[in-house]
Amino acid sequence: MKQQGYVYIVSNQTSGPLYVGVTRTLANRIAQHRAYKVIGLSKKYRLSRLVFFEPCDSIDRAVWRARQISYWKRDRKLVLIKETNPHWNDLYYRLSGNQAELVEQTI
């Protein structure tokens, strides 16, 4: 049985770097980003705001989709984000289910 996967993008501001990642457990992975436990680009630039995610029917499909998005130029990635999250809200709060913290935070 194949497990579901997610492709996601984290950033810290609209003009900042974009990190494209893949995971099976999106809420846990974003919690790691928010605690700066993910070594590399996201830790160096303190990228913790989930601005885009897309569920995929398998982890293999998520990896393929993340590679596809990673090869895109920045402008195309920004269009993808703006289509689903035009105000760059932190989507993590929707994943965590914590309604008290469901504050629309705009960069």
C-alpha cells in the first residue's frame, strides 16, 4: 500500500527564499521547520511559514512533483503560491487545528 505524500513550500517573506520540500507527515515536518531543526537552506534563512502545499496520492508522486517545482524559475513558483494563497497566510495553523491561533498573518 502506497502512503500519501505532500509537496510543500516554506518561506519567511514574499521577497525571501523559497524552500520546496516533500514529506509524508506535513504537520510534523512544518513543526520541525518552525523549530529550525531542518538543516540547510530553511534553517540558514529561518524559513518557517508554510505558504503552499499539495497532497499527492503517493510519496513517489510527491517527490516527482517537488522536483518539477524546484526546477521552475522563481516567478512561476510565486504564481503557484498566489493562485492558492494570495495573501501568503501561514497555512500551518490550518493543519495544526488550533483554532485559537488561526490568525490570518500576512507577510
